[in-house]
Amino acid sequence: MIALARKYRPKQFSELIAQDHVAAALRGAVAQGRVAHGYLFAGPRGVGKTTAARILAMALNCERRKPGDGGEPCGECDACRRIWTGAVNLDVVELDAASNRGVDDARDLRERAMYAASTESGSKVYIVDEAHMLTREAWNALLKILEEPPPRVVFVFATTEPQKIANTAAPILSRLQRFDFRRIGPHAIVARLEDVTHAEKLQVEDDALHLIARTANGGMRDALSMLDQVLSFGEGPVTAARVREVLGLIPDELYSEMLRAERRRRDAPRAAAGRRGRPTGRAHGRAAGGGARIRSTAAPLRYRPTANNSQRVRRAAEPQCQSAAARRSLVAEMGDA
């Protein structure tokens, strides 16, 4: 039995979900004969990067594609079926850069790209997945062929971490057309899951579909894989409780209880302070520093405006008498005069 993620993989650009900007650009390039020699597909996992690369390869090598089809492959001819299933194909080669990341692998790829396509109207397409795993030396080996590629040769690099390519091989980016794939929203994932369940004649509750869509984190492949996992857990209708049990999710009620407990813990010091109370009335005035009620026992300073006092005041205002000790001594002299 084929997994749902493979069985319901898109076969045309129009079937790509939440990637309308990528589908429109690639479809128009194929229809107008303006396909670039290199593409960089960047985005999270499970959003359609490798699928879009396969559809592009199908459109370029489709045996039944006509000018009026708008750049879409038929998806039914022998070439389209072999590409869609990932079977051996002379003109479409898929590589995993995680295990073929060295300079020798890049040189082998460069030498194979020099050979022409098997058909006169077809193109050779090289799909390199996890391209950020390529070493700096491997990128340097591909630099020249990406700058001046042979005719009817297309390179598609798919990656989840484009920033690593920018750090490792910045000159490569100027030789590729970059497309950023978006995460798929929960509503779009739920709509796709509903189509799959109707096609498979499955009984799945709406709450279960929404829970799977939220857990998938924007990845359609992850959502279909989770649905496949839940279906294999047992027979009968798929419920939200079953999804939580299989995927190990925490119920929403526990989240709410945890938040309420955290709020009570934060409010506990405030409630304790309120019960102790604050000092009020005359005690509060003394605690707050009511110095106006405290009588001073020191004798008041008496000042008589004599000539000597005036001279001492002018001396206190001079810069050389600005220290606190000098001012206090002058004030004392003025009081004794």
C-alpha cells in the first residue's frame, strides 16, 4: 500500500497548495520557453519543493504537452509517470546532497550534465535535495557549469536552510532564480485532508483534522503522514482523542489548568501583602517621614547684617570657598557675631 503522502502528491502546478507564486512563474516559463538553467527552491520541509521540481521536470519532458496547455504536464504519459514515481530516468536525476556532498560528487555531476538529453525535445533535469549540505569545494566545482550550462540542462537545488548556501557559496546565488516556499495554513491543510478522506472513504471527525493541521506546523507532507499514522493505530472513526493518544499531544484542558495554576502562583504574593495591610493615619505619616511634626532642639541661628557678616557672605560665594566644611564654618561665625 502506498503512503498517503506519496499517493496524493501533486502532478501539476495548479495542484500545489499555498504556492501560487511559484506555480504561476514556473508554468509561465515553460509555456513561453523561458525556463532558466538553475533554480533554488527554499522553504520549510514538506511544503512542495521537491514536488515542484518534479513537476517542472515532467513539464519539460512530457510527451503529450501541447502549446495550449499553459505549461502543465499531462501526468499520464510514460515520461511523466516515471518522473512522478521517482523511477530510473535518463533525463531526470535526483541527488541527495547529504550523502553526495563532496567535490568528487560535484565533478561527476558536472561531467554527466555535458551529455545531451535522450530525446530531441526533452531536457535534462538535475534535482539536488538538501543542497545546503554541499561543501564549499563542491559549489566551486559547479560554479562554471552553472554560469555557462549546456543547452537543455536545468539544475534545481532544494534546501531548507538557504542562509548556509549564502555563507558557503555566495556567488552561486546570483546564477540561480530563487523561489521561497511558504508554510501552508491550517485551513488549507484541513481542506486537503478532507479531500483525501473523501477519496479514501474514511470517517474522520473535523476536530481530529484541525488537530492534525495544527500539529503539522505548515507541512502538508507531515499532515498526511500523521493521518496515515493515526489510521494505522486502529479501526473505526478517527477522533480527536485518538489523534492525541497516537501523537502524544497534551489535551487543551491541561493547558488551561496549567495557566490558571501559574496565575494563582503569581498572584499569591500580592494577596499576602494585601492581608498584612499597610500603616495608616498618624503612624503612616511618621513612617513616611513626617519630619514636620519633629521639633528641633537646636538653637536658631541669629543673623545680624553687620559689615563683617556681609564680607563673610561674599567670601562664601567665592569659588575657593565652595566646600561644605568652609560654608559651615562661615555660617557659624555669622551666628556668633
